[in-house]
Amino acid sequence: MAAVDETQGRGLSLWLMPGDAVRQRLAALIESLAARLGTSPFAPHLTLLPGIEGRPPDTVLEAARSLAAGLRPLTVRLESVESRQEHFRCLIALAAPHEPLRAAHSAAARAFGRQPDPAFLPHVSLVYGSLAPEAGRALATEAAPAAAVAFETARLHVWRTEGRVGDWREIGAFDLGPGARP
């Protein structure tokens, strides 16, 4: 079995993304940190379900459309920032514990034939990469005020997250809720 490159994404992923004003604020923070640290910037998002593999994109999009129709818009409140020794969770803004968000993750997992992840950690990443622990703690303290936001999520986004971060692309988005438009 080949080794997995921890710096590259896999498959398709389901994301919740903030509305325009908060998206711009978080994108500016992510881009500023990326420029400063020499890392790749990316769109601000909360991953509801990562790494969907082995299914044609059209099948994933149809399942995502059906899933979105069964979910309600959610409010996400980012409360704190922490650094971790994980490439895709190098610097993250943690979302407040919120049962509807966990329920949305569980519904997404079931929609794709998976068990819900008991370690599901709702967050918005601010930096992908690697930081020394002390640098990570300092950066978390510095970034916390800018990342302390709340936002409404009204759409489920499907992203192709294969390969390098700069190659990731959105392939579909669906309004949340019954009677939502496609």
C-alpha cells in the first residue's frame, strides 16, 4: 500500500461556508496568514464530511442535493483558536458545541454509507501546514479576535478536494431545507 501524502486532499468533500461578509473577513485572515507563513490560502469552510471516494461526481451531487433538502440552515459560532500538529488542522477556529451541527454531520455520513465520526471536530481551518508548538500557540492568540465570528450556513457545498490545495474546486452547491431550490 502506498503512503498517503498528508499535505494533499482526497476525493470530494461536503462543506458549510459562511455568507459573503464573514467569508470575506475569514478569507482575508487566511490569505494574510498564508502570505506571512508561505502556505497556500484556501476558501473558508467547515468540513461536514471529507474524503468521499469511489463514487462518480454526479452520484455524489445527487446525494448531496437530497441531503441538503433534509437539513435546515445552521448558525456556526467560532469561539476559540488553537494550533495542532496536523497539516489540515494546523491553526483552527473551533465552532461552539452545537447539536444541530453534529446532527448534520451524522446525516451526511449516513447519506454516504459511513458511520458518523465520533471525533467530529467542527472547525474552520485558518492555516494548513506545520508550525512549531510555541509559534502555533502565539499565532492562535493573535488570530483569535479576528476569527471570533458567527455565521449562518444556508447551502451545502460540494468540493473536489483532490491533490494540492490550489487545485481544489467547487463542483456544486445546494440550498438547505425542504423546498430549497437546486
